Amino acid sequence: MTTRKEKTRGTSDYKEFLIEQLKDPEMAAGYLTACFEEGEEAFLLAIKDVAEARGGVGSLAKSTSLNREGLYAMLSEKGNPRLSSLSMIIDALGMTIAFRAKLQNKKTA
């Protein structure tokens, strides 16, 4: 029988592991890219994870000149940040946005 405390500890261990991994800029970039491909909600939560790895949302607020409460709201599941705010956040995290063409399915003749 698994107790609630055991389940919580496993999740906590994963979150700690994730935050530690996201301290590496290449890992953070890959994580953000993968989450962006999953959708808006996943991407906004991923930004929060990367911010946590880089000193927390409070630190991000200082480096972007955005207020902390506003950042939490923007990066929530219901968040809807402006492109200008998102650009400041991405820049403050030491990231850049890159676009690439979608691979198209080609039928062989």
C-alpha cells in the first residue's frame, strides 16, 4: 500500500531533479522547445520551471522590470502574456526564440 506521503516525496524528488537539470542552458532550451510544441499551457509552466532554476520568479521580476504578481499571473495555466512581456522574460532567462520549417510528409513515387 502506497501512502500519500510516499507519493508526494516522489513528485518532490522529480521537481528537484528537473530544476537542477534546467540550470544547464542547453537543457533549459530543449525543455522550453519541447513544452512549446506541447502547447501554450505547457510552455508557460515550463518558463516558470526555468525561472525557478535561475533564481525564482522574484529574481526574474527584477531582471525584467515586471512585477512579481503579474509574472505569476502571466505564467499560470490561464496566463496570456503579451508578446513584448514574453520577449523580456525569454531574454532575461538567457534564451532566444528560433523558428524552423515543419517537416512535410513526402510520399515516395
